[in-house]
Amino acid sequence: MPVKGSKGWIAKGLAGLCLIAVIFASWYYFSSSSSQPADNALYGTVTRNKIEKSIVSTGQLEPKRYVVVGAQVSGQVETIHVDEGDVVDSGTLLVEIDATVFETQVQTAEAALEAKKAQLAQLQAEKELAELREKRNRNLFAQNAVSEDVAISSRIDVKVLESKITASIAQIKADEASLDGDKATLGFAKIYAPISGTIASVAVREGQTLNANQNAPELLQISDLTTMTLRAEVSEADVDAIYRGMPVYFSTLGNARKFYHSKVRQVLPTPTEVNDVVLYQVLIDVENPDGALMDAMTTQVFFVEDAKDEALVIPLGALKGPPGRPFVLVQEGGELVRTPVQTGIKNRTEVEIISGLQEGQTIVVGQRSTGAQMSGNNRRMGAMGGPPSMPRRPRGKI
């Protein structure tokens, strides 16, 4: 007779929950035990190898140190002494701008300065003569040979000349400073390399007219390619794991088999947003003595979170069970034995075994596709190799 009322609904609910629990338990048991036919198992071997957990990103190379050389004076480009790709030392003459106007200014200033110096010499001579007159008139006034007005006038003449000489000296200093400025401007007509490096680009041509009244026109760029900086873009989800001094290695798009090793210099605090994805730039410096790394090269970058050499390693697919109690199915004497293990470093494909397994043991790493047909006497090892077919083992022994 069916149950009526609320008790009936409770009974039905409990029955449903029990049925779900039984189904889940059965699924878990069959998926995590060796009750699957051994003929369909893929086998592998516990090996000792290097294992690494890393964060993967992309980046672009640029010179760590470079200078954009500009012009400080206006004029026509007269001579360019370098080409793109040339290696130059600091102080090398790069570009010459027509300096006719600046040379004229310097010559005019020099002539004006010489005139001011000649005027100063004249004033100094007049002062010397005035001092002699003042001395003579002072003596004559003491003997009542001249009036007091003559003596006072002689003394005033000396002071006036002294003031004129002081003003002339000041004017000469100002003209000398102006001349130095004109000479500096003349010097700007020749542009020298501020650093040693490689001419990365030349932005002007001979005969081109430059206007430096509002800003400095760009002439060329010098890049020091002996040390490159890699700008890697790391997502917001991974950037917390990046730290200064973190080991890094990378390869370029043109040579994916050669890796360059370095460390993180810094993480820039301001992110960029690309297609609603927040990315942080991580700077990595790398030495480039042979010049193999060039500006704007695209790279694949690996930030090493953890790594260990000579570790016991198995494929990640061989690990079964809940996260807190993992185990591995080990082949022993024709049977599969559930063996608890303790794990260490884990990446997308492999996991380190700290305890529970030994090197060389044969383990189940997965299951062969049910559609694959294999002959009875020629069954081969799976993805990593395995033994020939074994008799099915009763479920209760695992």
C-alpha cells in the first residue's frame, strides 16, 4: 500500500538519496579500482627524471639601454656618417648640420668682445692718466697753487673712470658668456654618439631641413644590444606567484629549441587590459654577448615555480583516488595492487612521487580506447609500454 501524507514523501526522498549514493559509490569504485579489464589498461614505468612546475607566458625583447638622438639646432642635414646596423663607440661623430649661420654668430660675437676689451683698455689708460693728474693737483692744492675745485674735480674724474671700468668688465663677462653659448650652439651642429651601441634606425636623410624651435627632431636611435630586456605579460591570476629573482627561461619564436636562462628583475605595478584580460608586465634582463637576441623578438617564457632533478616521476593520469588519499595501481606478479603514495611537485602532465613507489615499477597510467582491436598474442605496451595481457584479477583483492 503506498505511503500517504508527509511520511510518504520523506520515505520516497530517502530512497532516492540512497539510490544516488549507491550509484556514486559504484562509479567511484569502478573508476578508481582495477576492476577494469587488464587487457584495456595502459602501462608505464616509474622513472627518475627532472620535474618542473612553471607559469607560461609570452613576451617581447627590447634593448635594456637605448638612446633616441635628436637635433638641438635647426638647419639642413649636411652629412650622415653612419648607417643602420653600424656599431659605434661613445663620442663617434654621427651627423653634421649646416653650421654657416652659427659660425657667423660666433665670429660676430668674437668681434664685439674684442671691441669691448679695447674699450676697457682705453678706460684703464684714462684712469691711469686721471690718477696722475689727481695726484699732481692734490700736491699743488697743498701749496695753494690750484684751487680746491680743481683738486676735487681731479678726484671725481678718477672715480668716474673706475665706475666705467667696472661696467666695462661686467659687459665683457656677459659677452664672453654669450660667446660661449654661440660656440655651444655651433657645437650642436655636430651630433656625437652619447653611448656605445648599434645604430638601430636612422630617421633623417642628407639634405633634409630640421626645425628644432619647438621640439628636438629625431635623427637616429642607438641601442646597446649586449644586454636585452624581456617584457613578459602575465595574467592577473598568475602574477601573485611572480617575485623578484624568480628563475626564468625562454625561447624565441625563430628557435624554440634554444633556451635562455635569467631571473625576474621586477614586476611593473600598472597593468594593461587586452580583450578584458588584465595583464602585468614582468621585466627580465638577459646577457646577449653574441647578438643572437634582437629587438622586438617574440618569446615564450617559463617562470619556474618549483623544480627538482632526479625525482621519481609518473604520468598525472596514473594518479587515482581523492586528493587527500591518492594511490597508484602497481602491477605485481600478474596482479594489480592499489598502492598509496605521497606526492610532491605536480604540473599539467606529471607528478612527483615522494614515497610509495620505486624506480622501475610498472603501473597503470590509463585505459586503452574500447574501440581499439588487439590480437591475443601480440598485445603491446600502452602509451609508455606495458606487459602482455594478464588474467583479470578479482575485484575484492584491491
